[in-house]
Amino acid sequence: MKLREEKHVELGRAAALLGMPEQDLSKISCETGIGRKESQGSEEKTYFTYEELRKICLLSVNRVQ
């Protein structure tokens, strides 16, 4: 059985993984330029790589300290 490896995570799932509200993650994404926005029809979605999520975690820790 071959496992599918996801390379990108949508904003809602990324927020859940990081334990923060989507609005906060969206704000951090806009301020730092981390993440990628894609348009699908009339919808615009933001995606993150796991490396980008790691960077957001590091930025969040540094802001708190």
C-alpha cells in the first residue's frame, strides 16, 4: 500500500495543526509573505508547505519571548 504524501496544507488545516484561529494565521501569512494563494474559480485559497508552517512556528515563538 502506497501512502500519499501531501506537500501542501490548506489554511484551515494549517491553522488546526498550529492550534491557532484561521484569522490569525491569515494575518501572519499576509505580514510575512509566507504561504501561497491560488484562485480556483471565484474562490481564493491559501496553501502552506510543512516547511512554511515550521517557519511560522519559529516566528510565533520568537514573538512571545
